[in-house]
Amino acid sequence: MAFTFAAAIYILALILTAVLIFFAIFHIIAFDELKTDYKNPIDQCNSLNPLVLPEYFIHILFTVLFLFAREFSTVIINVPLIAYHIKRYNSRPVMSQPGLYDPTTIMNHDQLTRAMREGWIKLAFYLISFFYYLYSMIYVLVSS
């Protein structure tokens, strides 16, 4: 049983995916609070917008590391979400700060449902990815 670069990247991906799972849960809770009027849109957008770029950076970081480790199946699994992130960020509303959410339009029903659906889908993706990385880490450690 040898500790390889791929195994180290899978361990790092497990830790970072746990962080992304917490981001997705925070995203879902924040939009549920907006939906039930517990918080105002300005405060909610000010708490959500700073998390957008770190989420994207973390996901791109370990995908690039998987590319360096020659784990191409894992890269192929992650590329669609990265492409969605890039498309979503390029089509964001014009704002003075980085982020995706504009307080003036976030309370629209279609924006809220889209954001909630996006949060649930990302949570499901990150949970499935977490268990895939766990399995792959064990497989890489046992097979080498």
C-alpha cells in the first residue's frame, strides 16, 4: 500500500468537498430564509456573494489537481459543473462587487426558485462527489 500523489489529491478533495457541502447547505438555508421573510435581501446577498468566488476557486483547484494526477474520469465528472459555474458567473447581473446575487431582483419568485433548485442540485452533486472521492481514495491506496 503506497501513498501516491493521486491519493493525496483525493484526501484534499474530500476535505474541500466537505467545505463545499457546507457552502451548499448555507446557500439553501439562506434562500429559505429569504423565501419566508426572516431576512432582508440586502443582508442575505451581502452574506452570499462573498462565498461565490471561493466556491468556484475550490472546485477548480482540485479539478486541476486531478488533471495533474491523471485522474481523468474524476476530471470528466467535474467539468460540467465548472462549465456551469463559468456560464453562470459570466451571465450575472451587473454589480459593483463580485458575486451572483442582486438584492433588487433576488426576491422575484423565479429567481428564488432557481437559486433554491441550484442549491439542492449542488448539494446532491457535492455529496455524491464526496462518496466517489472516498471510494476512489481507498481504491488508489489499495491498488498501488
